[in-house]
Amino acid sequence: TFEPDAGFPSHHHPQEQITLIEHGELEFILDGETRRVGEGDVVVVPPDVPHSARACFGVPASLMAVLSPRRYDIAAVSIVE
């Protein structure tokens, strides 16, 4: 979840990333191309492609990112019922 004007800096990783925008709007930069994305939009980031995002339209935003294969250098939460 990002407050207005908050986000994450440009980075890349060897995993494919599928990002679902859950709430709000983001400026998403993918390989140098800026896109405005909002609730329900999905952005697919290929492996090793630079990307960043920022909630810059005056409202908080949240997203869910799924990476494959799994990254072991960041915390993951699993919920099993």
C-alpha cells in the first residue's frame, strides 16, 4: 500500500512479475514507458526489465505482486486454511 506520491524506485529481478492494482491509481514505469494504471489493471513485468511505480494521482494505492519463480531474498506470507 502506498500513500499519495509514495512508491518504489526502479529495479529489476530475474523473476517474472504479475502485478494486480487493487486500489487507487499508479504511475507505473516499465522499461522506460510510463503507464497510468488503476483498480483491476494487471501489469506483467518480464524478467530483468526495469520497473517502478508511484501513487501520484492524489490518492493512496495498493497492489499485489506475484513473482515466479519465488524470490527467497524477500519475506513472503502464506495463508493456508
